[in-house]
Amino acid sequence: MKHSVPVSGKEAAPEVVQDLPRLMNRLQGDNEPFVLATVVRTISVTAAKAGAKAVIDSNGDIVGGWIGGGCARSAVIKAAKSAFKDGQTRLISLQPADLLAEIGVEAGEEREGIQFARNMCPSQGTMDIFIEPVLPRPSLVIYGASPVAVALASQAPSIGFDLTFCAPAEELSVFSGAGKRAEGFDSPIRSNGQIYSIISTQGRGDLAALKAALLTDARHIGFVGSRRKIAALKAKLREEGVADQTLDRIKGPAGLDLGAIAPEEIALSILAELLMIRRSGHRQTNIHHV
């Protein structure tokens, strides 16, 4: 999300907003990803001082705040783009060439969690900048209106999921909480965040729901049902020409093996599995989700 100012004969340039709290609140409200860059230390002469902040949008544009001129800008934007891809925080240290040589590191090298970059500006100062991605909330798409689906809808918001309910129109009324509602299984699923899908149709549109979920870029597709049922459904999809590589995206039975029996217990086991998947690879990082 950007605001633009007219530029005669040129593409409009992004407007840089100075009210950062208001800007970040707006981006969070719109579930838009952004990176907050904060100067945490400066040595010698630098344009920006410790505490200076800037907001970078998903296009790599600084849309709010200020952390110095071109000397810091290119290194910060490069780090921000990487943070959007992997969701990890970063600390970059911008230093003149002689200081990099003194400590024995090359520009672009990472050591002990610090990424080093060369300061090409005449000031020859040093700036350490913390790069913090603020990512959209993940979406949980629930196919079906079974008791397990209803229990999932009740529990999932407490661990940060936005919800989308996909079920026949006459069954959507079982979902009383907040979330998007889609009649049937054919509506396109859109989200700025990662998508996780759970099929809990229990015989009411199993194949249709699976086909719909496979058309999304969901990070995880879980099916609530026995291994025998999943195998039978995969066999039918295979007969219809669905490739094995695509079918491998379907995981089931959904949830961790906790000995769950009641719908609420099954839902809890599913959310535990989703949380494990969601956090995998990021246990050593400090990632914020809006």
C-alpha cells in the first residue's frame, strides 16, 4: 500500500510518511507486510543517529521515516527484501572499507549473526541497523462444517489465524465467529499471509474440497479422516489425472497423534500440528505477526 505524488512524465514516486505509528497501524490493519528498520548504533559521523526508523514496504520502497541517505538505503533495502522472503530478523553493520579490513570481513559476509556492508559515503561512519519483518497473519481455510471444523473455528483465532469458511450455503450458519465465508468450495482463496487448509467435510464434498485446496498455494493441506479414506480419495483423484506429486501435498490424518477423540480434542491436535509447521525453521528468530 503506497501513496504517490505526481511526477510529470515519470512514474509517481512513493510518498514518505513521517507518522510511523499511524502508518504501521494502517499496514497492520490491512494485513500488509512491511519491514521496520531501526538504527541501533552509530560511530563517527553519520547522517542518521541511533533511534532513527524507516518502514519498507513489500516492493522495497521506504514509505515512512528516514535512516540516512543512499549510503544506508541500498543495504537496508537489500536486507529488507531478504527478510520478506524468509521472515527472519537481521542486524546489518555498515562500515567503511578500512574498518571491515581491520576486523577481517568482506562486504556481504555474515559473522555471528551480523551482516556486514560497506559504507561508500564520504562520512566513513559506522551504522548498525536492525531489520524487523512484520508479516501478515496466516490464514486457516476450513473446508466443511463438521463438528471438528466448528471446533477449529473456535480455537484457531487464539493462536493468530485469520479464518475462511468454505461450506455449502445452508451450513455456513454453524460458524458464529469472525471470518470470511465462501459458499461451496469453488471460491478463490486470497491472502497476504501464508495459507493453511484443513478439509473436515466428513463425506459431504470430500473430493470437491480436496480439489479446491490443491488449487491454492497452501503451505499445508490436512485431511480429517482415516488413512484408508485418504488413500481411497487419492486413488480417485489419481484416476482423474491428478499427479502423484500434487497428491503428496495432502497430509493425513490431520493433526498430531495425541489420542484425541472428541471434536475439540481433534481440533487441538490439528492446531498443534499447524503451529509446529508454522514455527519450523524460525525457533531461533524473533518474527512478529500482525
